[in-house]
Amino acid sequence: MLSKKYRLTRKQVNILYRKGKSRIFGSISIKSYPNGLEYPRFSIVIPKSLVKKVTERNRLRRVIFDELNKARVAHNDYLIRLFKVEDELHLRSQIKNIFGG
């Protein structure tokens, strides 16, 4: 799990929705916006319509956070949204390919 320092608040997510640049990589959509800080911040959205069980959604978030911890990520705010769930290995490899971990 990421510490609070690296997570976005609701207000910051709203700003990111309005001003951020959006890119789609397969089953993952990423919005990014410069934050002017010395570290990146993240928010991950996994819709309930995609994964019903909260424990499974949280597990997927932990997988993504784990890969983000390993990667060297630019100092921006990121909103990561899943559109389709695949197996954990595929999700890990997608995050590595996107963020260069």
C-alpha cells in the first residue's frame, strides 16, 4: 500500500479529471497532470461493475501499487482506471510496460 503522501485526495482527483491528459493502454486508462512536487501521486479506480467483491478490487489495487513502487515514475498526478480485468501477471506486465518498471 502507498503512504498517504503518494495518494490523491478527492479534490485533487476532480482537478485531474478536468485538466489531465488522458491515454489508453489496452484495458487501462491513465490521466496525468503535473503536480509540481518532488514525487508522484496516484489514485486507482476499479469500478464495482467490473469487480463485484471489494476484497478482489483491493487486491488488484495492491498489485498496481506494488508495481508502481518498483517503477521510476515522473513527478505527476496519475489517475489509473481499469476497463477490463485480466489475470494478475498480465496486469503487472501492463503496468511495467506503461511506467517502465
